[in-house]
Amino acid sequence: MTWGYVFRRLAMFFAVVLAATTINFIVPRLAPGDPTAAVLEQLLSRGQQVEGAQDIVDNYRARFGLDDPMLVQYGRYLFNSLRLDLGSSISYFPQSVTSAILAALPWTIALLSVSTVIAFGLGSLIGALLAWPGSPRAVHRLAPFLMVLSAIPYYLLALIVLYLLAIWTGWFPLGGAYSVFPNGFSLPVLWDLAYHAFLPALSIVLAGLGFWALGMRGAMINVLGEDYLALAEAKGLTKRRIFFKYAMRNAMLPQVTALAIALGTAASGSVLVEVAFNYPGIGYLLYNALRSSDYFLIQGVAFFLVITVAFAVLVLDLLYPLLDPRIQRL
Amino acid sequence: MHSLLRNTRAALAYLGTNPKMIAGLAILLLLLLIGVIGPLFVDIRTAEPISVRTNQPPSAEHWLGTDSGGRELLAVIIAGTPQTLRMGVLAGVIGTAVGVMLGLFSGYFGGWWDRIISAVTDTMLTIPPLAILLVVASSVRAVNVEMMALIIAALSWMHATRVIRAQVLALRELGYVQMARLSGLGSFSIIFREIFPNVIPIAFASLVGATSGAILSGMGLEVLGLGPQNTPTLGMTVYWALLYAAFSRGMWWWWGPPVIILALLFIALFLIASALDDFANPRLRSQS
């Protein structure tokens, strides 16, 4: 791995963070009306019953320094965003936007990472088997189902899963992430968490499985034509070894690249899955923020969503050379 | 021009026999027919709130039942399906047109512009589209279908740029393009007359993908309540159903039909995109 490569990836990460901050800064200013007026209007529309209304407005004015030149405002906004000071939440007052998000984020990260890893691993394996001439016929029959599944978005699948497995059969809970808020990690607590996470995770896995399987099948078909596979066979290596170490290992490379690109969409999708299942991650937080027009929180969730995904992509990109030694030599 | 016609004919001949294409088009046609034929039988004004009795299950009078806002759900489906399609196609066409242009120029000219366009494309691809859409849609309060399409189009060009650029990089080294350059043809003529016709199949596949992605993004915004409040679309119907707890109240006729139609729509677009992919990458063809 060269320093140039690391530097380029880091630069890309900061470019994404900068872009997200800039959009958060510019878009509300392009919208008609004064931003402070918008907040005041919201507070008034709720009969001024919001605790600490003055605090929020003061906070807002100080934060934007609305009389300063645009560039100064932008600089200050950038600085505040980078140290994760995103203002105070209206609907979760007196919590700050950052603390509300940090409380919800672990749920999302756990749900999304576990289910994405399962979908990615299982999907890639199925995809490799789909392209492998020696795999059982039953596997090939899966192809059309996987195609249909990969076409249906997370959210719709979540609604269908919710209806079939929670409402109709009553096997799983309707929503939420726990029966009683967990205050320790014991076996029953973990079981309860897994029981509640099962349906949201299942929706994400089912929706992702087909995508990864189809991608892997394509990559595998390309690899199968390579000479080194013929050589491996001629050397008398076992089929199993050829499949995993020679064919799959090489076909995985484009899959990992695709993972970096698909993460953004996956994160968007899982936000909606959380809404369907009332899962207390940032998707659910966002839904509440939208329903109470809590702009800072909406922007905060968007900001965190972008940096979390950008960070995951950065880690993937930095790990990539370990998978593909050719990059090291460049 | 002659070769373009011949290529088109070959494409149509291949796609006419591709089962995925036929199935995809058939479903899409069926969904289009809902919007065309439906209004002849059902008064779509009953898709507005408070026009029928509320919370009625499907019956001879109300085929798909009614919702808690007093909308005739069959009318909502008939009025909403074309709106959803219109939004998706509008966003897809604008996004793909921009993406194809950027891809053609970036791939053909190379150099600094190419580096900048590629870096922006790669960066934008990793940003969760919903995050940006949220900030924009929640600031612009009253959205309509066209505005939503424009907002979504701004985030639908990257895929087209990426695939077209990759294709152009390979094409521009081919003998006939070199020949055209040597014979003194201008860059724009080469791009549009010599290169563009060869990327049309890929551009079409991108268009279908972008349309599907746009409907997906639109649905995401709608189910979060950021869609057009006064236009019945499929996504908004799901949003109202969830807001009024149609799930736990057992009102399957409220959320079921829009979910099924959306799912069919995504499946149809996927099948069409996949058939176009088969055509554009012959290597996949032999396998399936």
C-alpha cells in the first residue's frame, strides 16, 4: 500500500464530509424565508409550549451569527460541524442533536453491519455456486427467486415480512428492539435483543442477498475463463480448494468494491426498515424528527448517516490492498 | 446512420426473444394500463379525502375498500400509479441525460476534467442518497411531483457517468475512432456520431436503472412523509396507511395493493434492465 493511495482515500473521506456539511449549510439558506423565522414559526405553531424556546433561538442566532458575512458563517458552521456540535434538538430538548443521535446510532450500526455481513457473505457464496459448473442443481433453481428478491426494495420487503411473520402468524414482535431496556449483557437479554432484531435483519438480508449473488455470479463467470483455473485443475488440486482459493478469492475483489458503493444505498434502505419496525436506531429518530419538524435533528441525522458510511467506505478501501496484493506493488 | 439502424434492428430482434424483456415489458404495460383504462370505469375524484365512507373493507361497492381519510382506494391506485411512474421516468431521463453527457466528455477528453468528474462521481456514489434528499425535501416545504423528480434527478446521474465513461475509454482507442480523428473530424462529431451510437444500449440500461432508483428514492421520501401531500402516489398511500396504523388495525386492503404494485414495478424494471445488460454484455448471455 502506497502513501499516495492512503492519502487519496483520506482526501475522499474529507471531501464527503465537506460536501455533506456544505449541503447542510446551503440548502436551508436557499429555501424561502429567514431560518430563524422558520424556527420561531414552528415554536409558535405548538402554542409556545416548548421548554427552553428562548435557549434554542439564542443558540440558533449565536450559531449562525446571522449578521456576519456568508463566508464567516460558513466557516463557523464548518468548524462546529467538524467538532460534532450540531445544535440542540427541538423534539428531544434539552438533549443536543449529537447526543440524541449517539444514543440511537449503536442500534443502527449493529443492525446494519450484522445483516449486511450476512447478506454479503451468504449472497457471494450462493452467487459463486450459481456460476460453478459442479454445483448441485437445486442451487441453480434458486436463481430466479434471488433475482426477484433483489429487485424488491428493503422497505417493501420489510412490510411484507412484518405482516407475514409478526401480524399474521404472531411469531415475532411487531416492533421495537427489546422488551425491557437492557442494562447489562446476560444470555436472556441477548436472546431478547436477537428476537427483536430478527425481522428487521431478515428484511435487509433477503433484500441484499440477490444483489450480492447476482454480482458474484457475474464476477465468477469472468474468473472461470482464466488459465490459472485450468492449471490448478491440471495440477490435480481438489475441487473444493480450486473453488474457494482460486476462483472465489479472485471473484471476491469486484464484490468488495461493490460493497463500498452499495453501503450508501444499504444505509438509506435500513433507515426505512427501522421506521417500519419502530427499531430505535437513527431511522426511527429521523422519523420522529420529521414528524415534529425538528430541522437540526433532521440535518444531524443526514450528516451522521453520510459520515458513518464514508468512514465505513474508508476502512474498506484501506483494507482492500490486503485482499488484492497487486495494489501494493503499484 | 445506416449502422445505427442496423444495430437497433439487431437489438430489437434480440430483445424480442429475451424472456426477461418480454416479462418485464408485460408487467410494465399492465401497470400503465391501470392508469389509462382505470379512469374510464372509476371516478378518480374519489381518490381525494372525504369522498366516500371511511374504513370500509373491500366489497362490491368499493372493490379495494376505503381508508380512514375517506378515499376510495381503487381510485387512489388508479390515480397514483401513473404519478409514481411519471416521477420516476422524469427523474430517470434527466439524471441519465446528464450522466451520459458527463461520461462521454469525461471519457473522451480525459485529463483534468476527467479526473475531477471521476472523483466527484466516485464520491457521490458513496453518499447515501436519502441523506441529501432529506435535507433538501425538508427545507423545500411544499413539493409536487415535478419538483421531487428534479431533486431526485440531481442524485441519479452518477451510475450512468461511470459506466459510459468506462465504455468510452475503451471505444476511443478503437481503429475507427482513430481513423475519424485522423480524417479531421471535430471532437464533438466524433463523440456524438461515432461513439454515442455504440453506447446507446448501455445508456438505455442506465436509464432503466436510474428510473428504478428514482422511484425507490421517491418512495423513501414519501414513506417518511416528505412526498407531495396533495397528490395521491403509491408511496404516500403507504405513508398514510402506516400513520393511521392500518397494520395493527388489520386494514390490509389499505397498504397491500400499493405495496404489491410498487413491488411489481420494481420487478418489471429490474427484468428490463437485466435484459438490456445481457444485450450489452454478451458474456452474460451465454450463461443464462
